[in-house]
Amino acid sequence: MTNLQPCIECGALISKSAWPCPKCKTHNPQGVHCSVCGYWSTPISEKEALSRTNEANIRWYHPECAKRILSIPADALCRDCRTPLASFWDWETILKDTNRDNKSCPNCGAKSVLVKDGMSTGHLCIRCELPLLSFHELDGLYHASCHADMNKEAKEIIGQAEDKLRREQEDARRSRGGCSGIILVLLVLLVFLRVLFS
Ligand SMILES: [Zn+2]
Ligand SMILES: [Zn+2]
Ligand SMILES: [Zn+2]
Ligand SMILES: [Zn+2]
């Protein structure tokens, strides 16, 4: 009974270990994780998510998360002809385009205008696996926001583990305290009985 749960795509009650879903054949009956929000976030259905295939691996995204990372700001310009990059590309084209050769400016032909200075073409953020683009603020090979999210998560996970440990230690101390209390009561009772019957 407890081993059953609804498939996130079709709602059929299926075994937790069923793969793919026997009814709708989805390979992700428990949902997919947004690569921007991270592995510990609530899973979503494939229908709600956007996908991108990098090499052999499929990454999933909340549409709003992919949009937040990939939207081209109005002040991102071609370094040569100064045309706004947003007049050529939008975030959805960048999401779908997994060709590692970076784009040259359709107006003046300048090479790799979407690539950050000094970075080789096609670099992906280690966390979200979306491209690192010229207008992004970076932290090593991460988007700065992705790196900050990752640090926050790590702190939360460590915090939860520490809380659990603290609670277990307190429980252990309390049960030890409880034991010595009972022993004390028994000792007092014993002394009392001895006095009574001597
Ligand atoms: Zn299903
Ligand atoms: Zn997300
Ligand atoms: Zn240009
Ligand atoms: Zn990222």
C-alpha cells in the first residue's frame, strides 16, 4: 500500500520503483528537477518544464528559471557594431540552441559576441548547465546566482544535519537523566524500607 504513489504525469497509482510508468510510459514518474532550482527542490512534471540536451544528458528547467538566467538585457551590445544582442536572440532560442560554436553578430559578423571575454566557446555553468554568456556575472565556472544558491543549499543541508544530531544528543541525555531519576527514587525507597523494617 505505502509503496504506491501517483505518477506525476498521468496520476496512475504505481509502485515507487516503477520505471518507466506502466501506464503513460514516462521515464520520470516522480517528476524532474529544475537544474536552476537544484536537486533538493520540489520535482515538477515534464509538461511544466523546458528541457535542454547537453551531450547525452537532458536537463530540465522551470520556464521562469531558464528565462531569468538567459534573458538578454537591453544594454548587452555587440562589442563591434554596438547593436543590442536582444534584437537578434531571445532566451528561448539560446535555450534550444545547444550548438557549442558561439554566435557571431548577424549585423557586422563579429565572432562569438555571446561569449564572455577570454572564455572559450560553449562553456556551461557547472550547476545549471545553461551557457555562460557575455552579459552574465560569473563566479568561476558558475553563474554568480547559481553559485550563491548552491552555497545557501549546502548551508541549509549542513544546518539540518546539525539540528538532527543536536536533537539526538538531547534525547540521549534526557533518557539517561530519566534513568538516573528512577534509580534515585528506587534507592530512596530502599533506604526507607530498610529504616521501616529494621
Ligand atoms: Zn504515468
Ligand atoms: Zn527552477
Ligand atoms: Zn555586430
Ligand atoms: Zn547557472
